[in-house]
Amino acid sequence: MTASILPLVLDGLCFDARGERLIHHLTATLRGGTRTILLGPNGAGKSLTLRLAHGLLAPSAGSVRWEGDNAKAARERQAMVFQRPVMLRRSVAANVDYALGLRGTPRAARRPLVAEALARAGLGDVAKRPARVLSAGEQQRLALARAWAVEPEVLFLDEPTANLDPAATRAVEDMITAIHQAGATIIMTTHDLGQAHRLGEEILFLHRGHLMEQMTAETFFAGPQSAEAQAFLAGELLW
């Protein structure tokens, strides 16, 4: 059995841009098997923290450490889906096939895996259609199918339903739940309280680049400790 790359330890993370500190000494341990939601108002630092954890950005100070400290294994066993996913200029099926190829899946083994991934996303009937002509909701489901196909241990999601209507949001949330039930740990940003209620098991609440709270979702929604989190839950504007 392959050893887990979790927990993920964020230790004193700082991130500076244009002379301004945007993430301030953020420390948290993210364990396996959970759906962790990074919650907070716009500009809180949620997406920056996600990119630092995924390795897309290098911290200005502090460290990101995976269990076993094996950077290659960590890179190969995580995936990320963005708010506006990048669709390759090829068919729906070829988008998934390309992701499998990057992970080293032999060409002969890819076709059934592609078909399975698209069926799970409800996209089997548009497999030959150009990916870029899909609706926004279909593109997000394709991005999730592409990520799911490589069987990540950790899936990072950055505001995956921010631009979707309620029906498309429900379809994406159902996929996220299915991916989690299949064994992936979910680490996800949102500013949508309803979505955090529906999907969250653990909450990290950020404000102005500071981690203000880390606790179970049940405890957080019952009564957060910080004044900033209390104001956020009350629907007050935070600056």
C-alpha cells in the first residue's frame, strides 16, 4: 500500500507581492480524509493560500511540508481545479486523455478510463465535442473529471462554482462529494456560506491574510471565536 502524502503542514507561511505582505505567518495542519473549506471575504487570502499549498507559488517565508517530505510523490498525487478551468483546444475526451498521458498512463489503457471519467461527469454524450464550446457548468465538470481520472489523493478546488447558476452548482457539488467518497481529500476555497455548510467538515477562516480560525465546520457555524468570523457569519462587511 502506498504511503499517504498527508498530513500537509503549512508552517509560518508568508507571501509578499509588490512590497506588501498578503499572507501573514499562516500555520495549519491539514489531515487526510476531510473536506476542508478555506472561508472568508474577498481579499482574505484564500486563493493565495491554496496556490501556496499546491506549490504554484513559493512562499516568501515559512514552508509547505507533505508527509514523508517527498516532493515528487506530492506533485504526482495532487490535482487542482480553478474557478475558470483551462480547456485544451481539443475534444472533451482528448482533454481527459491528455491528463492521463501526463501522469504516465499507457495509451492502450486510457480509452476505458476516459469513458469512465466522462460517464461519472455526465459528459459521455459530448465526448467528441470541442471542450471550449461547452457551457460553463459542463466545463467545470470536465475539469473535475480530468482531475478525478488521475486519482489524486488531494484535490484542491478554487471557488469551483463562483460563476455557475444553481443547477450547475448542484451538479459540481455532487461531483465533489463523489470524488471525496472515492477517497480524495478535498481542500477548497469559497466565500459562499451555504456551500461551506453543505460541503465543509473542517473550516479555515481567513481575514486579511491571517488565519483566524481552524475548527470543525459544526463548531465554526455554532459559534466562531474571532470577532471577524462572527461578523462574517452575520453578513456584515469586513474590511
